[in-house]
Amino acid sequence: MGRKRGRPLDGWLIVDKPSGMTSTQVVGRARYLFDAAKAGHGGTLDPLATGLLPIAFGRATKTVPYIMDGTKRYHFTLRIGEARDSDDAEGSVTAVSDVRPDNAAFEAALAAFRGDIMQVPPVFSALKVGGKRSYDMARAGNAPELAPRPARIDRFELIARPDADTAVFEVESGKGVYMRALARDIALACGTVGHVAALRRLNVGPFDESHAIPLDKIVASADNAPAPPDLLLPVATALADIPALALTREEADALSYGQAIDLNQLADRMPEHTDPRSGVVRAMDGARVVGLCRPVDGWLRSVRML
């Protein structure tokens, strides 16, 4: 007997992930509690980390890439004086240092980590090297040399210094940025070593802590019925950060049939602030999100219809 397909649910569940679970485990638990047919998450959090893990059900899974592209905000606690092989508190100590930088040293070092930087990912990451996961190779004792990758850091601030061994930072970044690598590298830049002792994600794209529900608060009702769908946010909530373009009903219908629209007839309606990299806009028919579109060679073409 295979697992029965769950019910067709569409929408976003914003879980406040507990420490000690993998993101995949949280998705599995949420899918079980809601008896949902299809679920996925918008951006992995390390097992040690807590905070926002957006879970997409059904049609919301189509909008996951736009959540992954959104700005994320984190707080992480740097433990100064001990390097770990995993760059967080779960790993084994690989180096120690007696150097304890003062706040001025951290402030001076932070500038080099803002903007577009190159970052070497932690060896305990899911990146593939020659078809194998980096963390599997690291656990087997032959950690790979990972090449630096581009990363975008919009904000990186020292926000608290509880004691000489501990510093707390706030980071706003784009996708694919490793907080463990930032912690490792800011310590090295200040002439010491360190690792992430705690990590919390506070924002993902349009979602913040006001949307988050602790996993242990999501319980099936007394008669074992699935968790209520009214805990889910609408599919389109994920797209709130994308500039909106008002369409007529006829234009919306044309897009949904796969037709393109002449940009000349939209010129006075195109939003001012489109993302220069993606150019994606959110096509609206009144209050309804029709889908995501992009101007191409004088035409507005659909990228993803909802």
C-alpha cells in the first residue's frame, strides 16, 4: 500500500522552525498535519537554526523561486575563539584562538562584507562536487575544496556584544548566502576564529515573524481531522514584493491564453520600480493576481501564470 495522496491545498504556511529539525522534516510534518498532496519549502534552514520557513502547498510551489530570490534577514550569534568543521555549534573544534577583537575591529571589518562579494561555502553544505554532496564527503573525512561563489549582502551590522566571547550580528542578503560562512570569515578578518552558536531567520521576501506559526501549535483537531486550511496564506501573498501592473480583463485573458501584449498600450501603466535583473512584474486583474510577466522585445510575455 503506497501513501495515499493528500487533499489538494493551495497556499503558504509560514512555520517558525524549531531548532534541531531539518527543513525537510518540517515540510514532512506540515504536509502530514494538513494532509496535503503537495508541499515544498522556500529556502533551507540549517537544523540548528530557528525562524521563518515558508512552506508552499499545491499551486504555491510554482512561486517558490520568487521567495528564494527575495531578501532574507537573519540574526546570528558568533562564538569567538573556536573554529568548527561545520562552522556551527554542531561540529568538531578544528582551531582555537585567544584573540578577542573589540567592537571597533568588527565594525572596521564589516565594510568588506557588504555589497557583491565572493564567498566560500561551508564544506558542510548540500552543494554537489563531482556528483556527491559536500557534507557527505566532509563526514567521510575528505572535505572538498569549494570554489568561492558570488553573494549579495545588503546589510551586515554588529547589534550586540554580550561578552568578549560572543557577538550578535544582523544580516540582510539575497539567495544562496551562508550565514555560517559569514561568521567564519568575519572572525578570520579580525584575526581570530569563530563559529555560529545560534541563528534565526526573521524575514523571507514579503513574510515576517507576524506571519509565523510555531510547528507545535499546528495540531490536527481532536477527531484527527487535518489542520484547518485557514492557517494558510493565499498563493499570491508570496508575490507581494513584485511590482504590480494593472491589466484590463481582456488583457488578462489574452495573457492566460499565452498571448503577448504590446508594451505600447501599457506604457503609462508599467510600474516605475521593476527589478533591473529580472524585470518581472505582477499582472493584476483588479485585486486578482493573474501571473508574473516580463517585458521582452517590446512585448509583455507571461513567465508564470497562476
